[in-house]
Amino acid sequence: MNRARVAGSVLLALLLGACQANVVTRLEPSGGGTLTVEIGLTPDEVSQLRSLASDPAASPCAGMHLQGGDDGDLPAFEEELRGQEIWCVSTQAFDDGSQLETLYRQLDGITIHELVEREGIFVYDISIESQAPQGIPLVPTITWALELPGRIGDHNADRSNGPRLEWTLQPEESRRLTASSDLYGLSLPGGLGPVPQWLLIGGGAALCLGFSGLLLLAGVIVFLRRGRRKTDGTG
């Protein structure tokens, strides 16, 4: 949403300078997830928007859309009532990190450094340049939220609550947002760090093979005992 060309009533809402804006990225262990853009409007802001709209009876979210790069527009906004406030919410799903990068690139002002998993550690590293459309300074603060699976590691978020990290972006601010997560949530003893993915897979395979070996050994012992009983009986 930063430096995005904002169309329709979104531009009017931003110029009011009081609406709330959230960008929420939710990541699943599979690598997929959702990207949600939310615009919160108070009753007074809704009244101002409707007084300027061609159809005052229409939802204030009806004309909202965010235009980014050449990859197309984000989905239309849907209206959600949260207490006395109306929230206009747009959510789009992604299957992997490359699709998330594509969605981020639709929001101008974002530089992607790393969105990658290495040996069970997910690394999130992006930069955001927060600037109002055409340099207008009356843009509200933006809450950039990230929800990661596994155990949260190093990060520079302003706030954290379980798997959720939040940064507050002020107008005309440029920030680098970094975070990491141990997707498997296990550590080696003695403070040696997280368990690598290859060790988990190899250890699981070894356990399976070891269990199969025990079953095979037990079967051989039973077979030999039965064969010995038969031999003793015929003798």
C-alpha cells in the first residue's frame, strides 16, 4: 500500500488522515498463506465519504481498489463491521514464497531482500518506503503485521504477540523489516541452535528403519524357534 496509486474512495480516505491501515501477511508451514490489506473507517469518516460519493447508499468499500505494478490489481475490498467501525478488507492467497513476492511487488515501495527457507529456518527481510500518493503527507500510520509458523527467532518488530509481529510505519518513513522463524521448533542440546531439516528427516528415517529391523529380527527368532521345535519333535 506504500506509494501505491490509490484509486476511488481509498484516496479520499487517505486524505482524511485519520483512517487506519493494516497490511497482514499470514504464513503457513507449507509455505503458502494470505496477504490482507485492511482500511478502517470511523462513522464520521464513512459519513464524509458518502457525502462525496455519487451513490451515498453504496458501501464505502465498493469503489476501493489498490493499483500496483504491471502484475494487476489486488482483489476488491469487502466490508466488515467491527464495533462502530467499517473495515474494508482485501485478501489474496498465495501458494509459496514466489507468489508472495509477486503480491508484494503489486504494492509500490517494497524492496524484497529475502523470503526464503533454509534448513527449516524461514527468513523474512524486506524494506518499505512509506510515502503518501504524490507526496501528500496526510497519510495515516500503517500497521504491518506478519504471522509466522513455528518458533519466532530474531526480529526487529515494534511489538510481538505469540506468532504475530507488528511494525508501525509512520508517514514518510523508510524501514527495513526483518524476522526469522524455526519452522520445526526444536533445538539441539547445549545451545547449539535449531535442528536442521536434514537431521529431522534422517533421524525419522533411521527410527523407521530401526523399528523395521527390530520386527525383522523378532520374526527370524520366532522362525528359528519354530524350526527347532519341529526338529526336536521328529527326533
